[in-house]
Amino acid sequence: MAPVLVLWLAVCLSVTWAVDRGNFKTCDQSAFCKRQRALKPAESPYRALLETMELTNTRLTLQLINDNNKVRLLLELYRLQGNMTRVKINELKPLKPRYEVPDVLIREPPTEPLSLLSQDENGVVLSLGAESQRVIVSARPFRLDIMEGRDVLMSLNSRGLLAFEHLRMRPSAVSLDFSLPGVEHVYGIPEHADTLRLKTTDNGDPYRLYNLDVFQYELYNPMALYGAVPVMLAHNAQRTTGIFWLNAAETWVDISSNTAGKTPQTDVRWISESGIIDVFIMLGPTPNDVFSQYASLTGTQSFPPLAAVGYHQCRWNYNDQEDVTSVDAGFDEHDIPYDYIWLDIEHTDGKRYFTWDPHKFATPKEMLQGLMDKKRKMVAIVDPHIKVDSNYKIHNEIRSRGFYIKNKDGGDYEGWCWPGSAGYPDFTRADMREWWASMFAYDQYEGSMENLYTWNDMNEPSVFNGPEVTMHKDAVHGAWEHRDVHNLYGFYVQMATAEGLIQRSGGVERPFVLTRAFFAGSQRYGAVWTGDNAAEWEHLKISIPMCLSLGLVGISFCGADVGGFFKSPSTELLVRWYQTGAYQPFFRAHAHLDTPRREPWLFGPENTALIREAVRQRYALLPYWYQQFYHAHRTGQPIMRPLWVEYPQDPATFALDDEFLIGRDLLVHPVTEEGARGVTAYLPGKGEVWFDVQTFQKHNGAQNLYIPVTMSSIPVFQRGGSIIPKKIRVRRASSCMMHDPYTLYVALNPQGKLYIDDGHTFNYEKKEFIHRRLSFTNNILSSVNLAPDAQFTTQSWIERIVILGASKPSTVTLKTAGEWP
């Protein structure tokens, strides 16, 4: 039966090129969403019982009562370090415990003292410390307002949409509304194939957060996709704030906006199928403050090995070892650098992960050694559905240990996926994750070597014969139903896999793991991509806001399948996609099994040269990219970022999503229109200047600049006042450039940074790195050690300095102050 099923699936995948909306629910088809959305703004039935209030040094507790049914809730309010407020609401006496999300927060957030400012029969006022910030708890009806001076920053339950479904043994939904006075622009809550600025949902479905395997997704709608990060940012010229709704169940987010009055306002409503209300309100006030606040809760982007920031070559599937060797040689023959070649599901023995096809990949170590000899690496797929086969070691071990997710009747849950009948390990269990990690040891994963890394696909989880192509909600994870934990599944799969790659090296080597499904905190474990896109211009365009949205909520290591996964790109589209992908954090080409081969040299010498140039630009900029990844790892700030993050008071930047910044200092406006002869880029910053990185021509900020383009054009600008490090001796892989010299591009009274380490281990945590600030003032270029207690020796040197926007000097003097470590 299994071969027939997989063949049928392959046929379906090869002939159907559009999402089947009938597979996926609308709000009206989702019972709890329909029930909750039927509640309209009105006076809330909840009131605060002020006589139950208890205030300690760290928290306020207060009972709320629903006057319609007399059921009581418990409100907990915390003031957190770093200008955040946490609000938790649970049933005071639930029929059974409600799920509270574990493992996503990196620690229990530290609190700061709350103090009572005033109290009467109408409510209480509490101080939040800084800058006359306070929270007002109104009693009848219950409402919570966060104030600064006379300004309301945010209101909870001001529209009376707090809801707890009570007295239901089946899942009971929760809902809460937030009002944001003065706000017209909200962002985040990925993953959706939509604009950067979130749209109002009054006339359609809410944005849905429910990890799903959506076959060739549609664009510009709020349908759920592969990942879910329940974090929203709100921004205006005065302030940036954030809302983190910590709930892993299916969630819908309604957005409405009122711009008719003097003060615009955006109203947001969160609806989740189960769990509790546990919300973190991040009060900024700057974009970088919000990034720091969120990072303090869920951690920062993992620091990848340098090679992972290079170019990745993938398709479903490279046929055999000879095919891998041929493709590898093709890159050398055509002088195109790359770091990783990838193997999809066909490399396994019958879709049994952790194995190799005994005929096509008979000697995997020989293949890996051939790559290692060239300082290159491989990624192989390891999906979380396990073939039910009594001759398969992985399946037998999971079953004997009782590690599979159970069905509602207590047996092992089984569904259909690539291998046919498959079991699904319960990654919510720490002991299961520990066992899974141990399977990546070199003596367990036969044929693996230190240059083999991992790709976790299908981890929403994808269940071909399940409702909405995923797991039944009544499947059982210990004491909880799958509905409670659904959006965490991919997060846990990537966590366990990354831990396995770290453990196999004795904790020395940094892992690289790509995941399709994700949640808040997934940034700690590796990279994500935007899933099964298509070779269409609109899919190229949407890759920009999709990755920008992910970066705003902590997941910086994002990219899209270059060329499009489904269909076949025109040569123009393929070239433009390489030019765009070369300036996105994760740079990988990938293609569907049924598409013609599309290695970079198959489209004629002219197009090969254009693709080669785009990839070489990526490699020349690796020192700058690597510095940005280090900075993201240390601060939580996004690498690929919207312009408004750096120019928060410029309304012209607030909705831009066809251009972006890499760090602070490079602005990129890719060409994403077919047949384009020019693009118009907005250069921000009144009084600032920007330099075209190809021509070095200077342009003033705060203007829309028309840029004529040809097929070789990638409009990129360097900010005046910056120093960009490059390595212009591009070689076949990043490791081959390790000891090459640097060229510094210096633009007008600038500052910049240079970060160097060994490129692949955790030794940077032991202070084995170089981190220097470079500055150029009064015609003197100097550097300062930013980490005097760090020690690292590099064979690289600064070979060349290019000064932009300066006249030719009459003399140049070189002085060395001590020895550069």
C-alpha cells in the first residue's frame, strides 16, 4: 500500500499548482474562532474584586468575576526588568489544569517592585517605575490601562472582549483585546505571505497562527503557514511597543483600525483555542529596546558557523553520489563559490531517516570526505515522521521506549507521510529529545561525519491523511492534547536536532539546522525558510516582507528558495532571485523533483556570469554578514531589517517592504519586477548621504532616487558614516578565505566594526575572538579593541582601504600602535 500512496501523492504534487483552500479552515469553520468572533465589543461582564487584591514586592494578584455565570478568574500582574509588564489570567478553579507553555522562555523573567499609588472603589493605580509609567486596574468593568504621563500606551479589555470559556471538559478558548492609541502601523505575527505592515481584518478572516504544511501557498492573505510566532510590534513616530501572546494552541488575531478621529487607534484581538492568557507587554520605547526586551524573554538568534552564511545548493533530489560529485565539480568549473550541497528525502533507504540508500549512496563517508577535501559541507534531511517498520532500528527504539505520540485511545498515533505509515515521536518529552539528540552521534548515525548537517522538514507536523494535513487535535502528549501544544512541535524538533549536532562534537562545534516549522524561541536553534514557494515574480517580491517580519520577532536567519520551489523560472527571474537572495540572511537555491535542473551554469554563459557575480558579492561581504550575525546573537536586533527600525521618526519608511537594510549600513533595493529598466529606492535620513557600492556615487538621504538598471544591477548603498569590511579574494568556499586579507570601505567620518573568530566553534564564548571598532576622523583611520579581555590570533591583515567621498590625499602615513592580536 505504501508505494502506491507515495506514488499517488507524487502525482498530485506534480500536477496541482495551487493551494486547495478546502483543506484549510476559515474562522467560520473553526468552531472556537466562530464562537469568539461572534462576541462584539461591549461592556465586559468581568469585574475586578478589589477586596481580593494581594500586592507583594514582585506581583499583584486579583480575582475577576464574570457577572453572567459567577465564574472567577485569577489575574496576576508583574512588572518585569527592562520596561515590560506581564499579565497572566487563568481560571481560579478550572475543571482540569490549563496548559502553560514551557521551554520557550529562557528563564523565569526577573521582576521589579510594584508599588501602590492609589486605590478606591473604582480601581487601583500601580507605579511601573520609570518616567511616570503606571498601570490602572479599573474594577467595573475590568479594564487595564498602561499610562505614561497623560498618554495611554495600551489598554487591555477596553472593548470588553476578554473571554474564558468555562465549564467545558473539551477545549475552552480564551480571548483578550488590546487597544493601541496613536498607532496606525502594526507588524509581526509571522508566518504569513503578506505585506510587512499588517492589514485590518474587519472584512475577512483574522490572521491565523497554526503551523501547517500548505502546498504552494497563496499570497497576500492571512492563511496560516508553516510557523507561528505570536509577537506583534506596534510603531509610530514617538514609540515602539510589542505584545507577546505566549500560547501554543491554534490562534487567530483580529486587527481593526480607526483613523477617522484626531488620534488614530489600532485594536487587536487574540483568540486561542486552549491554554491560558499569558501576555508580555514590551514598552520599548525604541525599536531596539523592544528587540532587547523580547530577546531577554526568548533568547537571541543562534550564532551560526561562518560557512552557513555562504551559499547553499539544493534540490529534491540529487540522484546519487556521482550526481553530487558532478554538481560539486560544476561549481569549480564555472568559478562559483558554495559551501553546502543538500540531500532531500530520496537519499535515504526507503524514507528511513538516519540511513542512506544502499545503491545510490553506498559510501557516504567517501562522498563527504570528497567535499571536506575542498572545505565544503553537506546537509541531509531528517524529518520527524518515522516509518513504521519492524526492521528499522529508529522505529523499534522509539516504540519500545514508548516515545511515540499516542492517539486518544492510548495506542501509538500513526499517520501517512513520505514513508507511508509513520509514527510521530513526542518531542514535547525531554527524555525523547535527549534520545533523539543521541542518534546524531557518529557511531549511531552511520555514514555521518563532522561536515554533515541537518534539515528538519515536515515538522508542523505534516500528516497527509490528517485534518488540514496535520495531526488530529485529540492526539495525546502525556497529560495534554495535541491541540494544546501544536505550534511547539517544530520548535522542539529543531531544539533536539541542534542539541544532537552539538553533542556529537563534545560541545565544541556550532550546529547548523534548518527548520520549516517554528515558534517563539526557534531563533535559538538555527535557520528557517519560507517554505514551498513558486517560480513567480510575486513570490520573489513576497520573500522580502516575509523575512522582514521574521526578523522583527527575533528570527534573523531567514531566506526563501532561490528560483522558487515549484514551477520553472525564466532566466530573468532566476537571475533576479539570485541577486535578491545574495542579500538575504539564508541563501539557498532549491527546486521541486519535477522541475528541470537549474544549477547556475545551465542557462548560458551570460546568465552564468550574472549569477556568479551575485554569489561572489555575497562571499566578498561575508565579513560584514558575520559581524551582523554576531551582533544579532548578542543583542537580538534583526540582521535584515525594515528601514523604520533605523529611522523610526520617518513616516515614509513605515510601510516600505520592497527594500531593506542589512544591519545599519547597507541598504538594498532588489530588482523584483519583470523587464525592469529602473527602480525607485527611498534613501532615508535627512542630512545623511548614501554611496552606490558599485559606482561610489554619492546621494543625499530623505529622497526617492530613480536608479536605471540592467540585468547586472543590484541596487545597494552604503551609509555615509560607516565602514564595511570585505574580502575581495573570493575562493571556492568560505573556509578557503579564512586567512585572506580585508579591504575596508570607508564612507565619510565613519565608524564600523570588525569581528573575527575561528568561524565554527563555541570558543567565542571563551573570549577567543577579535572585536574592534574602526573609526575615521580628521583623516585618521584608527581602531579600538572592544573586547580587551579576549584573545585570538588571525593570519588575516588589512590589505586595502577604499575611502568613499574623499579627494585624493597628497600623502598617506601608516602608524601601528602596538601589535594587532
